[in-house]
Amino acid sequence: MSVPPAPALPVVGDGLLDRLLPSVATSLGVAGLARPGDRVLEPARRAVVVLVDGLGAELLARRGGHAPYLRGLAAAPGSRSVACGFPSTTATSMATFGTGRLAGEHGLVGYEAYDPATGRAFNELSWEDGPAPRAWQPHPTVFEAASAAGVEAVRVGPGFFDGSGLTEAALRGGRFVAASSLAQRVDATLAALRTRPRALVYLYWGDLDKVGHVHGCGSWQWGEELEAVDAELRRLAASLPPDCALHVTADHGMVDVAMDRRLDVAHEPDLAAGVAEVSGEPRSVQLHCLPGAVDDVLAAWRGRLGEDAVVVTRDEAVSAGWFGPVEDRVRPRIGEVVATMTGELAVGDSRRHRPELLALVGLHGSVTLDEVAVPWLCAPARRA
């Protein structure tokens, strides 16, 4: 069967999320992380990097009336948008952010990832029944590099993140500080900055993403949560020491998908035929096929999804650079067929997905600008 080349991923702003944390660490004097073409930041003694889960650049631009501080920061000369990479999902982007590598190298290739050793997919957020995290993702992280260079690396987030599979795979290194509310995490961040003259502090906040999933990113609830985030980040910025730079980013954006625009593999015999295992997520599905079934699966999914999706083989997706450079150990984790949604469409599988997941309003994972573009907002260190 003749397969047309997979399209290139959209170009977003100035670069990719994989270069953000290495550039920040380099500005703190950590050697060995810079690559040709990396952004050169002003030197600083300390830096805070805030990752607001689900704060897409397009969403911030549209709903910036709820975020006067972030809106102003977005207009500052040093701020820009970057692409989070593919797929545009938390597990993948966290590893991209933490390691400075794209999915084809770090190997966290989706919300649910196929483990060739077991022949089954596992959830890379919960890591339930998953492989040893450091074997699954063996590359060192930027936090490990910073610690080795004498920079105090501190990660601030919810307590259950400490030692989790995703954290150990993607964000290990330095020390972890647990805090619940965003206000408590801001306070913990400021306290961590006072412990060492050279520090890299990472603050994670996930409630904006949660609200978007449950109520939709177009909802009043999303705007209300953005207002709360904006107020706390304004307080953080006003309280930073003069030698500390601030960077605000995200792991992906989001789109709302109506329930009548959903397909369920469990009730679509033509989509289930020839498929041994489904991984990825509803906006970017990876299909692991039975022997000899790739061409039939490809044709069936193209025919059923039509112009609302791009459906390609793994080889085509890899050749087009969707996952970045792909290591041999990672290639079998990617489905032989990859279906990524470009229209208002999602494909779930009630045989494996909980009803709560199938009921989510806001989704992400695909290649649209709303899902891929994330902000890189910068407030350079002030001169004392």
C-alpha cells in the first residue's frame, strides 16, 4: 500500500520545550547542557521555573483578561512561545522538560505507553504496573546536572510526586519539597531560594489542567482558576531576590471536544479489527497491530476518521520527525499506526479507559496550535 509522507509538525514561536531548562541551567553556570542554536539567557545566580500544567500559549492569548500579570509578562521582550513536542501530553512533556530531550530519545511517548517487554500499555502518569523508571528513561536530567555543578536544585510539588515513577523517570535530581496549595508552593519556593547563593527551583501547579479537563478550557471555571494562578505568580515575582530570574511555561495546551464528536474503539468494529493494543490518548492514538495487519488498520482508520485526523505509519511519523530523533530502544514503544486528530474529534476505548476519562471535556495530545504551543515567559534577574 502506498503511504504518503507524514506532514511536518507545525512550527511554533521560537524552538521547542526541550531547550528551556537547559538554557536556564546554563544561565546559572551549569556547563555541558548548551547546544548550537539554544537561546542565550542573561546570567543569573538563581532562577525559578514555574510549570503551569495546561497553560497553552493560545489559551493564554485568548483568555488573558483573567491574567493581567501573565499577560504583561507575555508582552515583555524576553517572552515567546515554543512547541511542547509530540505528543502534546503531560508525561511526554515532563520528560522533554526535565531531560532536555524529545520523546524519541527519552522514551516517554504518550499518556499510555506500550511496553514491548510485556506487550501491554501502561499509564505513564500513574506508573501503575510500569517498568523500572530509571531503566525506562536512562538519560540524566537537568536537575541532576545542576546538582553536580554545585547549583541547589529544588523541586516543589504535591507530596505524592516525590519518588513516583514519572518523577523518577523524568524529573529526578536535587531535592523535593512537598506543598499542597499554590500559595504554599510559592512560599516553599521563596524559602528554597534562601538556602543557597546558587539555586534552580522548579514549581509545578496542576489544577488549571484539571479544571480544563473536567469543565473545559472555555469554561468560567478555567478562567477563575487562571485568575488565582496569576495572583500567586504576581506575588512570587514581587518577592524574588534581585539576582533571581523567573521563567513560566507549560507542558501543553488544550481543546474542548463535544461528546457527539467522540468515537469508541469498543463500539467501532472496523477500528478494532487488526489491533492488538491501543496506547496514546484520545487526541493522539497509537495502534499496535496484529502481525500483517498494519495496512488494513491504516486504511480503516483513515477511512473512518477522514479529514479530522492525520493517520500514518510509525515509520512515516518517525521519518517526519514527530518524535524527534528516535533511539532503537524507543521505536517499538510507538504504535505501528499513529492517528492524531486535527479536527474536533477524539477516539477513546471503553474497554480500557475509565468512564471518568471518557467524560473529560478538555483534551490534548495532538498537533494543533492550541495543544502544542506553550508560553515561555521571562522576567530576568534584576540588578541589585
